[in-house]
Amino acid sequence: MFSSKAVRLVAVAAMIVTAGGIGLAAPASACACGGVAAPAGATATVGNEVALLGWDGTTETIVMQLALRSGGDHAALIVPTPAPATVTAADAAVFTELRERTAPEVVTKHRWFEETADGSMGGAPGRAAPTVLDRVQLGPLEATTLTGGDISGIQAWLDENGYVMRAEVVATMAPYLAEGWSFVAMRLTGTAALSGDLDPVQLSFPADRLVYPMRMSSAATSVQTVRLYVLGEHRVQRSDPDRGKQQVNVEFAGRVTELDDPALRELAANGRDYLTELSVVIPKPAEITSDFALTATEDKDYRRVVHRTETLEFLGFPAGSAALAAGLLVTVGVLLAVVVRVARR
């Protein structure tokens, strides 16, 4: 149905760390990945989260991007995956093209007059430590793939490697561990403050269904938003138990051809070129009980239509007013001509 290769940064549980593991204050903001926190005295906020998903029947790819503003250093994220993931860098051009492809149709109505104002690698002894399968450096990001272990071993590994997490965030990892999931631990290793979109990260992993991890987001303390682009053979819809408790809107649905970006072309290969764009708002993160499950549905194309009104202008003035003024001048001129002719008689 869907394809592989491409998954970006972010997904489920966030925190700010330093190499020595500084204690955390309350989260400065939240994202759809479970919340962003910062060391005492520092700030970190996430503006938005966007992800591209693809599944070819055996391998899922998630390409994600976050807009992060950090006044300190070492922002970190934990992403659960059903199986160990391969992590690579991705190109932000993917999302640029997706935005262009799904842009709403603009219908412009013209008017003649202006409207008025009213108109390290192991856990502590005695714990089941996770196994480190891979560690890669992607620019300022260090990504480590972990598998196995128990919650105490995971906690110990995070502590030993400078990841400091709120207890409620750690608790959300337990169900994933019980189900045999793996994790990707990602952190910024630079020291400079950040403001803007981080380079996307691509995660690819074996999967028997299309899923977007969300359960760790139950630790978030504010409204969560996420935008998903899904490429597949058909239009998709949410089919998980949480869909009725969240605001899910279809922003675009239709086939996309002649794609420019190589990653998009690969994901859309072999008939997986039907693109569905979903925007999700989660008013009460504490009520999250499931990951996003995405299944095929009827191919009903959709594109948003934006209506706008423009005032026609002539020489910098509203065309209607200019026409009235011109008409008035003509009328005055005719009247003056009549008056002069009568006076002469």
C-alpha cells in the first residue's frame, strides 16, 4: 500500500539535557511528541510538528520536522518505533513541495467599492539495560537506536547518557516496552541557541501496519497539534479508538504526479501516489490511549477552497469611487455648459 524511506525528526517525549544531566524545570511547552522541557533557567518551545508517512507493506517511513526555539542547548527527543529504526538525515525540500502540492485553491471575488468598518551504553547493575544498536551523528543531532530492556534499565541508560526526563514521560514508555517496541533517542549536541525549523530526520523500520506513535504525548500538559502527510495507494483515515476524542480534519486528498523531490518519488512509487493531508488537534492529551492507526478508505479527492475579495482600483483609488467621481465631473461639466449657453442667450 504505502512506501518506505523517509522519516523526520520528532515524535514522542521530549526534554532538554546537558552532558551531565541537569535537572528539569516544568515543561516550557508541549509538542505532539510528548512535551519539551528545559533545564532550570533555560527555555524551549516548539512551534509546530509536521510528518510524512509511507508504508510499502513491510517497511514504514516517517519523515518529521519540528520548529524549535531553544535559549539553551541539548534539546532531546525519544521516538518509539514498533521495531528498531534506521535513522538518516532528510531534506526539508520534502515539506516545501508538499505544501505547494496541497495549497488550497484560491477563489477571488472582485468588488468595486471598499467595505465600511461595520461591513554511554548500559544500565545500572541489576537492571535490564537496553541494547544500543546504532548511534549516528546527523549534523547537530545525535541519534541512538535502543531495543530491549525494562523501564528501570531505560531510565538508567537515559540518566547515564545525559537525558533527563520527567517521571510522567518515562511512565509513558512502559506500554511500548511491554509490546516489544524500540526507541530512537535524539538530542542536539551543539551549544548554540536555536530558533526555527530543525533539519528533518528520517526513520525507517519494519512494520505490519501504518502507525504514528502518539501514546507518549499523554504526558503533555497543553493542547497538541500535528500535521500528517500520508502517501499510499488510496486515501487514508484514522481508525484508532482515540479519533473520536480529537479534532481530525482532511486538508487535502488526491493523487500527486511528476513529483520533484527524490524522497517523495520513492515513497510514491508503484502506485502509492495518493496523498492525504490530515491536521489533528488534541485538546486533552491526558486522554490519549492509542497511537494513530491509518487505514485505506474511499478515494474521494478534496482540496480546500479559500475565498477572498479584492477591491478593483484605478490610479490608486477604488474603481467604483473613481467611476462615480468621473461621472460626477462629467455631469458637472454638462451642467456648466448648459448654464453658460443659457447665460449667453
